[in-house]
Amino acid sequence: MKKAVVILLLVTTMSLYSQIPVNWHINFPEDTSTHIYSRGISELHATERAAIIEAQNTAIYLLAQKIFILVDYRFIEIIRRDGSEIFEFALELNNITTRLHLSGLILETVVQREGNLFKAISLAGISHVEADRARVEAENELSAYNVYHFFLNNVPGIRPFNSLETPDYHSWLISNTGIISMIQGDNQSSLNQVETILRVLFPGIITINAPYNRTPAVFIPNPVRLESLTRTLRHNDINYRSEYPRLMVYPSTRLDDLTRINPDMVYIIGSEYYLGLDNQASGGQSVFNRELSHRIQTIGKKSVLSMQQAQTVNTGRYLIEYFIETKIEPGMSSPSIPSLLSASYLINIHDLLCGEIIFSESGTNGIPIINEQNAAGSYGLLVQRLLNTSIIEAMANAMGGH
């Protein structure tokens, strides 16, 4: 018997004599409860080394096909000869099998000489435990392959896969996507809730579902987005485990609550202080509150809710909180300087989903008045200056655009 060790990409070899049946090259062993086997037989070669390489590569490839097969190698040879259009696709799927990382591999070779030529017979074996681990890796690679092609066709600007830069699709997946799964409970039901929350956080986001480590998972382009999701989970006391770019979430009744949040609905509350001005509109709504609500609806394209509606089925995502102080600054008769109706304001937008202030703006503006008697009539014009289009557009952009 002559043993040979060759360098084969992604294959770790070891010889375990206790697992190798006697005379295996004569009576090829059947699979056992602990191990599976395959055999490779070379053609006749002029050199011993060439025969060994062919036999071992064949044995390892056939073993990989026993562990995980997507496309039978015989089918690939048929469509290669026929020039079928699906050859490249079949070859790519077959590569998932050829890239299997087989740890703990048993590899033995016998070389036979026929005249001046050499023929080799190789045995490849692996434990069921290691085979299953390799099978999970292959399943993940298949998911990565499907996720990549889905994003390539549906997400503008996605980074293309380049085999010269990335060894496999799984490596591309780890670098370019976020992977979200559940830890306990009804995985798919809870995962659907998390996916709904993602669509609240990122309206229009493109996602795809695929298994990962034999667990249902949601994949998103750009793993940086996971940071917003983790902040949301943390703010709402939902437990999770992060292994970037993986995020594993524990089921929680709060998940269902968050799915009812509507990103197009906004609450507005405020505090107003003014001297000598009657700025109340009908129903007790101030001129400032009424104008802000109107502009958020018409320019910002959001629906404005009262705080009394907070307990309804559709819950708003954003809270606009404002403070405004208005006063009259007296003018002077000499030189002639008119009185000034001035206002200082502060506007904050709170993202109730993740508990953050996402917009803050403060400023001061004023408008000349003839006397205090016409101050109330001028207040509406001052409010329009304060809530100009550029301010409202900036607020709308902070809340996810128009």
C-alpha cells in the first residue's frame, strides 16, 4: 500500500486506520452508521503522481456529491456536449458541491502498475457528524447564491460577486447583507413580525426569505441597517443576540405591537407662550399648531393624529414637539423704528419606534407691526415665515421623505 497526501483546496485529510476496512480496494465498503465512503479510480497515466491526483480528486468529489448534490455530474457532462443554455447555471450550482469544506476526511490510495503505466484507487470517507456540518455549509452557500441573484436583479447598486475577490457566495453574503433570524418559539410567525418592523423602519426596503443554518431567516441589503433595528429592539425591551452581520431575535409580545406602527402617521404637541396676543383658533387649536399640521399634511405627506388617538389600532411613528415664545418688542419714535412682533421656536421630531430625536431646529424671526392692536392679525404671517417650505421639507426628509 502506498499512501499519498496531496494539497486540495478546502479539504483537510487525515488517516484513521480504525475506520478503514481491510482490503477496501478489493471489497469496497458500504456506508456504516458512523461513516460514509466513496471511491475514485484513475485512468492509466504515465506518472504515479498523475494517477494519484485523479483518483483522490474523483473520490473526494463523489463523496461531496453523496453529502450534498444539486446537479449530478453526469447531467453536466451531457449538457456540456449538447451546448445547452443552462450549462453555466448547472455548473455554478455544481460548484457549491465542489467547494464543500470536508474536515476530518479519511483518504487512502493504492497505486497499481500496469506495464509502464500507473492506475490509482482512492478511498475517501467522512463521519456523519462532519458530513452534516459540511451539508449545512452547502445549504448556506445555496441560500447565499439565491439571495445574491435576487438582490442583483432587484436592488440598484448592489455589489457584484467577483470570484477573484470573494471565494464563494457565502463570503459575499457576510460582507453585503444583514441576516435576521429568531432564537426560540414560532420562528416563521415571529420572523414575519420582525420583517414588518423592518418595513416600518425602512419603507420600500427589499428583503428575501431563505434558510440559514437550517433556520428561517430574512436577508436585507446593506448590513448597516441592522444598527437601526437593534436600537429599536433595545428601546422596546426586546431581547436579541448580535453576531454581525447576524441578528438573532427572541420572540416577544412587543413585536406584534410594533407591527401596528404606521410610518405615515404623526403626532403634534407643543407649548406656546405669548404676551398680549389672541392666537387661538377655533376648537382651541393654536394658529401655530394648525399651520404646522396643515403643512405636514400637504408638504410632508403625513397624516396628523391627536394624542387622544394614540391608543387606536394605527399608531403613529413620529412625534413632533415644538416650543414657541412670542412677544412684542416696542419700537422707538425717534428715530422712527416700528414695533416688532418676534418669535423664538424649537422643533424636535421624536422617532417613537427607536426612541431617538431625528430632527431638531431652532430659530428666531420677526415682523414689523404698526401697533399692538394689529399684532394678532400679523401673527399668522409670522407663523408662515417660521414654518417655511424649506423647514417643512427638512422635517419630511427626516421622517422618511415625501
